[in-house]
Amino acid sequence: MPTGYEVEELPKSAAITLPDNGGRFQYVVAPTAGGLQVVSRISFNKAAYSAEEYANLREFYSLIVAKHAERIVLKKKL
């Protein structure tokens, strides 16, 4: 984290699972001593998905993209 700044706002942690345990997304942002730790994990439990699963898979990816677009807001210390 830049010297002289502090965290004002962090994204909330998230855990999203595809139906039938087809995959999982975990996202955590946590303050550490002098910085931030951002962990993003995507795991798939299948090598191929059927056409019927496509809508769920597309929504899963949309949620991942939206979560990664959330901002970390820092403010200058007074």
C-alpha cells in the first residue's frame, strides 16, 4: 500500500458455486501489515459442460468479472 494511505473501502468476500458442484469461485480481500492481500480462485470440477449448463456457466463468469471490477478505495491519511 502506498505510504501515507489507508483503506477506506474493500470489496466484500464472495464464494460462488455452480450447480451440481460443477465449479467454484472464491474471492477474498484482506488487510495485512502494511498492505492488502487479494485472493481469487476459480476451480472447475468438470472438463466439459453440456449445452443445458451453458446459461449457468455464463452467469458464473459474469459474476466473476463483476467481482473483479469492484474497487478498492484508499484515502490519504490526515
